[in-house]
Amino acid sequence: MASSKGEKQRRPDPSMDMTEIRIRAATPADLDALVRIEEACFDSDRLSRRSFRDFIHHGHCTLLVSEGDCGIAGYILILYRRGTALARLYSIALTPSTRGTGLAAGLMSASEDIARDEHGCLSLRLEVRPDNKSAITLYTRLGYKQFGKYLDYYEDHADALRFEKRLVRSTLTANAPSYYSQTSEFTCGPACMMMALKAFDPSVSFSRVEEFRLWRESTTVFMQTGHGGCEPVGMAVALARKGLSVEVFLSQEPPLFIDSVRLKAQREALTLIQEDYRREAEELRIPVHIKPLDNVALSAALGEGAYAIVLVSLYQMLGSKTPHWVLVYGEENGRYLIHDPWIETDALETESAAAALPIPKEAFERMARWGRGRLRAAIIVRKEQTE
């Protein structure tokens, strides 16, 4: 199924008065109308009456209908993947007379608001047929950007173009720390470290040389594939040696990230490296708490002027199982403000899509866990205390 299936093309009715249309959640009383719209709009990939009923009663979804004086004029179905911050536009359909009247944009806007505000979603994705030019034009106008393609996706073997839109908009302000985007797939940690360092010392310069130097000082060396990411105690040691006051919060005893390494020799090397980080942390008197940093403690630290480098799951954000570090630098209106160093260049993102993201606290609580063991890790960073 997709957001734009095998639609029958009809011309819009220019006399339709959109001021009479209201958008609301679907109810069981709408089933007949939903089935009629589905049959009128699609030749294939149709949702059944039973499917609509299941979505209304049990689905982890948003099913909205648009209602006017003449009854139900259209619907939109958004699905959510449990435990993630991603939403997916599964289907949207309008009665033939309402196409081209702005109703589709209204349904899209209402569902985006619900996905963001009620489900804490960061992004909404959809699929659309390459020959559905009107839908592609609409999605592009609403801010969606193509980032991929599914081959042989529909029942008639047509391909599907994949689009995505960031639902959380940047709220970059003058007092936000300077932003730096990672320049490799494995230097999210160093990018966050550089942002924290510059926040406390504006004379610090961003550079790729420093990015990779910090990576060398705090890397785990091995991950499941490719270069290793950075380990929290190692990152804390590197920051402390740069003159910052740090403390580490972990939900489990190190060594960390062991489950993602298959070869025994690599697991042993990773363990030895992390044990050495712990010894350095003890020498530098860096507190390492074997307890997760909860929202109460995080908010308290932010209120004292600290920043937090927090491990999150990219699966929650982008559908990837990669561990990822972000910088939390403030909060407002029940949302944490973060700099995410990863920019999705394949989706034509720029800094404005990743800097100063306001994430609902409940959504961030779900994001800040990684792997099967639900690992939680955070580094509180403060300016060095002078005696």
C-alpha cells in the first residue's frame, strides 16, 4: 500500500466550498463512506472494509476524514512504527469532486500536526507512483523531498518514489551553540564534542582535523561494520583533558557496544580499550554513574548551564540501527533543543533541518536508548570549575 495508489483521474469541482469542510478522526459510522471513496479512487491496492475497521479500533495510526454538508469527502491514514519517531503516510484519497480544491493539503497538514505533537514524530515518509504528477507536485509544495525509490512496489509492478519531510522545524536562536555537522558516518560524537567545546570557549575553531583527532582519542575502534563510533567514557576523558568538567551516566556496566562485534579478537580489543578509558577517568576523577540520566536530571543540568551529549538510536530517527550522538543544549515549552550533527544529504537536507531541533521530552526519552539492551548513555558537560 502507498500514499498514492493506482488512482482514477477525475477533474475537480471548482464549485466546492472548502470552508464547509471539517477534519476529524474517523469513527465506525464512517466505514461505508470510506469504502466508497476507496473504490472510487483506486483500481488496485485497495483497503478493505475490515482493514478500515481494524485501523479505527486497534491501529497504531491516525485515520482522519474530511466531512462537509454532503458527507465524507476524503480520508488520510498515517501509520506509526512503535518505539520510533517516524510516521508513514499509508494512504490518502478524496472524492473526485474535491480534488484540486486544497482538501488534500488540509488533510496532510492536520495529520502532520498530530504525528508531531501527539506522537512525537520527527519525520513523515511516503511513497508515490512516478506517474502521479499531481501528487508529486503537492508533496513537493508541502516540503517533501525525494530520497529513494522502491522497485516493483505496486500490484501492477510499478515503482514507487520515496519522499520525506522533517516535521520538527529548527528554532535556531542567537544563544544556541554554534552548529557543526559531522563529515563522516562515524564522527557524530566528536562533532558534538566540538560543539560543546566551542560553546564554553568561543575561540575554539571547527575543523576536520580536530574532528578526527577527537575521534582517535575516544573511539571504540570496532563496530559491526566499518569504523568504530565513540565510547562515552572515552569522550568524557577527551573533554576533561580539554579543560571541561564532565560526568558520565550509563544504564549498564561497561564494556559497551559488545553485542555489535562478532569476532572474539575484536571484542577483546574493545574491552581492553574501554577498561583503559575507565582507568583514565578514575585518574581524572570523572564521575561515572551506573544509572541512566532521566529527564528530571537532564533538565536540572540544562538549567544550570550544562550541555548533554546523549546517545540515541538512529532507528528512532531515520530507520537505521546505528547508535548516534546528539548535543542537548536547552529546553522550551516541554521540548529539548538538540543539535543533530547528521545531515541527510541524500534527502537534500541542510543545516536548518538538523540544528536546533525541538524534540518533545517524551519522544526524546524513547529515542535515547540503543540496541537490544536498550543502552542509555549520556555525558553532562560543564565549564571547568575554577577554585
